[in-house]
Amino acid sequence: MKYIIATIALVMVLTSCNKKGQDFKLRSVTLLAHRPLQYQQELLRVKFLDGADSQKVIGITSGYPANLPLPATMMVDPSFKLKLYRQPCYVQLWGDSTGLIGTCKVNMDDYKIIFPLEMEVANSDMKVTLTGKWDQQ
């Protein structure tokens, strides 16, 4: 009897953890690091680009002065929904004087987690943490 209950519980957990068809609502970005900049007085912004159309901006943060200490948490405006498991997106760090500082691709195939509330994305030019929640459908 206890094996039947354990099996039913396991099946319920596995089916409730399936996020492939659900939207992830991105709310904020925490800038953890970036490469040294030539202009210390510029404003930094994080842009999100659609994975299918890398020219389409789907969200952007407010500016953060580069001369202030890190980490810096910035709200995404508009906070957007995206099917993370179906389509990747690109995260770009921009400076108003420097231009494009770095680009990272967020591809859920690289993550082995079920409930990504915070995802760290990094390369040699930048390091950010994306924060959001699964949209309740």
C-alpha cells in the first residue's frame, strides 16, 4: 500500500513540475559584474532580445550609473512573459557611451533546474542574474 501511495505522489510531483508550456515572467535583473569601461560616468542598461528575432527588443531596464558599486538590481520594463523552455532569449548589457558591452544567450537546455526563480548568465564581458516567476495559468 505504501508503494502505491509513493508512486502516486511521485507521478503528481513529476507532472506538476512540467514547465515546458508555461510562461516565465521576468521581473528584474541583478548586474553582478562587467568588463572595465572606458567611461565611468555612463548609464548601464540591460536589454532583452527575442531568441527568434534578435533585432526585436522585448524588455529593457532603467539606467544604472557605472561608477556606483555592484551588484545592482534593476527592474525590467515592461516585465515580459516568455516561454523559456521553447525559445531562448538574449541578454545584452549596454552603456550609453560605450554601446554594446556584452551579450549572453539564455537557453534553458543549459539549466538542469525545474523552478528557475533566479538564473545566472555570464560570459567574459558581463555577469547577470535574472529573477522572475512562473506565470500562473
